Amino acid sequence: MREVEDDSVNQRDKDGDAGDTASRRKDARRNKETLLEAAAAVFVTSGVDAPVRDIASRAGVGLGTLYRHFPTRADLIIAVYRHQVEACAEAGLALLESAPSPHDALRQWIDLFVDFLVTKHGLAAVLRSDQSGFEGLHTYFLDRLVPVCTQLLDAARAAGEIREDIAALTLMRGVGNLCIGAETDPDYDARRLASVLVDGLRRTH
């Protein structure tokens, strides 16, 4: 009987340890997500050279937590870049399902893309110090976002809303050119100009 009791106690201890480990992992994931969102917001307002203590403070965590997830500033910048690419990619399908029309979904997605690009220009300037790393991220950016833009354009074409002769990469490059300088000039509204571009895709009847 004593052995059975010991086994039960040991199993409860193991279950407790497993539960604690799962809880710690969940907390770590939540902290990392919060740090990425805080860093993105701080980068927009203060640039990628902003003090890391500002990022930790905005996220509500200590510097030790920040450095455990991102030992160097480059690690943090790359993680923010990837996080924003993923958020932009995932938004495409969600907008197609929720927007009143495919063209409206495209317009809303381009707004998100503009917001990302304004931050991306600042990130890119830092990442160019490691050219191979930057090239890898640029490939990742294209691989994730060009198919999303293509899907949005195809849906709008199928609905008869836009012209047929614009490719996703061409549109994205055009929007990108409109965003140059927006991060340093508060009076420059890149979203507004991008909206004019997207409206220009509409078919004329």
C-alpha cells in the first residue's frame, strides 16, 4: 500500500511539474509577443535606435526578460520584421472574408502594407550592415507577401472590380516608392497616396 501511495505522490509531482512548465512556456510566448508589439510601436515613434528600456517599459517587462528573448538589438529588429510580415500576410485572407468587397479588402490590406513599409525602411537601414542577413529577410518578405497580394488582386479581378494588367509585385513596388520618406516627414501621408493608386486600379466602364 505504501508503494502505491508513493507512486501516486510521484505522479502528482510530475503532473505538477508538467503544468508549471506549460505555464512558464505560455508566459514566455506571451512576453515575447508583447515585446514584439511594443518594439514595433517604439520603432515607429522613436526609430530603431530607441533605448531598449523604452521597449521593455512599454511591454511591461524587465530588461532581463527582453534580453532573454533578444540578446542583441539585431535579434530584436529581425524578430520585429518577421513578426510584422506574418501579421500582414495573415491579414489578407481575414480581410477577404470580412470586407464588403474584394477591392475594399485590397484597399485595407494596402493600408496595412503601408504601415509596415514605413517601419521597414528604418529597419532596412540597420539590417544593411549585415547584407546577407538583409537579403534573406527580403526574400522572406517577398515569399510571404507577394502571394497574399496576388490573392487579393485575383479576387478583385474575378469580381470585375479592377483592371487585369497589374501584377502583385508591380503594385507592391509602386506602393513602396510612395512610402519613401514617410517615416521622417509627419506631414507626408503615404496611406492617402497609396489609396489613390489602389482606386486607380478600378475598371472603367
